[in-house]
Amino acid sequence: MAQSSSTALIALVDCNNFYVSCERVFRPDLLNKPVAVLSNNDGCIVARSQEVKDLGIKMATPVHQVQHLIKRHKIHLFSSNYTLYADMSHRVMQCLESYTPRLEVYSIDESFLDLTNIYIQNPEAYALQIKQAVQQYTGISVCVGLAPTKTLAKLANYAAKKWRKTGGVLNLSDPVRRNKLMRLVPVNEVWGIGKQTTKRLQLMGINTAYDLSIQSVEMMQAHFNIVVARTVMELNGTACLSLEDIAPAKQQIVSSRSFKRRLTEYQEVADALSCFCTTAAEKLRQQNSVSGSITVHIRTNPLNPNEPQYQRSINTTLKQATCDTRMIINIGKRLLKEIFKSGYHYQKCSVQLGHINLATQINQIDLFDNTDTSNDLMIAVDQINQRFPKGITVSTTGINKSWQTPVEYLSQRYTTDWNELVLVKCH
């Protein structure tokens, strides 16, 4: 049941160009210079500095398509350094925790803060204080959106990023200011309104956030669903989405990657799939969950009409839910063997874990299954891999990684490895 939130105040703190900002913290020489961060296989651009955005380079653009711009404008490229980004994210969140009694970590680079009854006289000044503190203690620039609901806080943050006159802080608690802004914001920028919903709304003449806000809640639920109906209520200042102190566990975990070369042998694809299974199992254990189903998918390159095409998926439901890497790998390889066909050049494979539940939840035990699925063993493996991510990789099988795309622009793990700490020279 929705409740009135006239006195509530939610802040959304979002890091600016987070991956790029992480790289710049330890490379101040790159400030005000074009910087881009690439995807896992260095194939696409996944983060852009403002200078790169101004060149018209879009998100997820393949690198080979903009090589002429990279050379002409001397764009600095970085491979994704998730070890660095995760640690910097943790530091940002630790800083934010000191400014609120309740914090919801929404993603690696943004969080919701409950600021209700905190610094009531001048919440904008408090938000500016938060912004300056994060900048000072982590080197990461952020914007802060303030509003009585999470959806409006998202909208306020969008405006704080888009219009520099805001100084990176915007409060939408005032209905007059809120309506003025919503008339300027396209409906697709509203949190929770996806591409297909946007098309349907536009056919109804709903083009801006304000157009959506004045719609009947009942009509929106009848034409769409409860999610859109709640969005209308949130845009009008009625909170329907509460802060989640603990992030909900993922209901699906997918691990996949394209190969640097086309694979033709079963064992090569199986080695790649084993790596994906290992990664997926680690993510499963990180949220203290177990999986009850496994899906494996393989495909050739659909963009190459000169090669024979083939793609297949296969799924199985487990008798007993598990987070054991060994079991997930063995089942994944068995499934792969059922759908693998010789004579094709495979470009990609993936594993998806489904039917996910908390590990503490009681699961049906197989009376005849004597497999050692000791969670302690898996946790020990995870800890060793985290401590020695480069030098020593502990796995349950001998895995050939010749299929893996080497990264060319990886920066140092400045904050997590003694051998890669940044060096400062004084003259």
C-alpha cells in the first residue's frame, strides 16, 4: 500500500562516468582529456568521458568503427579493470554511509540515501557536503538528486548531471519546480520506463515525464501494469518503492563472452564454458545463494553470412540446488555435449543459472547423492582466487584459456595489490 511521503527526503548519489573517473584518480594527467573504457574483450566502448561523448561516440560502439576518431583525437583507452572499480565503489559507499542512517546500494556507482529529517532547513547544503566529501576522500565526482520518492530522486539526479548550472545538486521537493522540470524531460528518461513502454506511451501522446505524471493511475495499470501505475504515483510524490537495506539477490546469473577466434573443437568450447561456470558459481556464492537450474547456449557468428549458422540452448533442472563449482561445471559440460555439433565455427557460449534461492533455505536432499559439495571448500577457493587473481588461479579443473581475448589496455590494481601501488615522484 502506497503511503504519503510529504516529509520524506530521498537522495540518489550517482558517480559521474564512474569507470573513467576511477582511471583518472590515479592518472590526473588525463583530466579534461578524452578517455574511454572498453568491454571485457576490448571490443566495445562501455564508459566515456564527457570529451568522448562530445565527439558523438555512443555507448557500446565497437572500437573498430571509431578507430579514426581514436587516432585523430588521441583518445586514451583502458580495458575494464573490475578489481579497481569494485574497490573504489566500496570506498564511495563507505563514505556515503556516514551521512545517512539508511543506505541502499543500487549499483556499483549509485546509491539511495534516506535523508528524512536530516538537515531540514537546507537539504541542498547537506547534499553539497556529501558531494564534496566523496570527491575529497575518494577522488570520484558525483551528482546528487533530492526528492520525496526514489523515482523523482532519479529524475533529479538526471537533471543535476545534464544541466551544469545545478552545480551537481538538485532538489525536486517543490511541486512547482518538479512540474517545470518534468515538462523538459523525455518520458524514456523516467526510471522504469523501457523502450517498448516508451513507444506505447508515445502512441498515446505521452512524450514527457509531465505527460505521464498527469495520467490516471487506474488507466495506466489497465493499459500497462502495476509498475507503470506506481511510477505515476511516484512522479506525484507518493512513495511506492521503499529503500532496501540489503540488495535483493539476483534471480538469474549469466556468464558469457565472445571468443577472440572462432572455436571448432568441443574441448575448446568446454574449456571456455568451464570458466564461465566458475565465474557464475562465484557470483552465486557471493549472494549466499544456490541454483536449481542450468542453461547452456552456444552460437556461431550471425553477422557472417559466408559461414554455416548454428545456435542451440539446452536447460536442465537440478535434483538438488547447488553453488558447488565442480557440480555446475560437470553439468554444464554434459549439456554442452548434447548440443555441440562439429563443422561449425563457434563465436560465443554462455551459462545461465536459474531457480535461485538463498542457501539458508531448506532444499530437498538427494538420499543417494554422496557428492562432497562442501561450501567451506568453495569459499576457500574463492578467497585464494581473490587474493591471487593473477599469479595463482585455483580451479576445479585444468582449463585451457587460449580462447580468451587478451586485454591490451589494462591499468594497475592501484588499491588492492602492493606491487601495483601508484608511485609518486617528487622533484
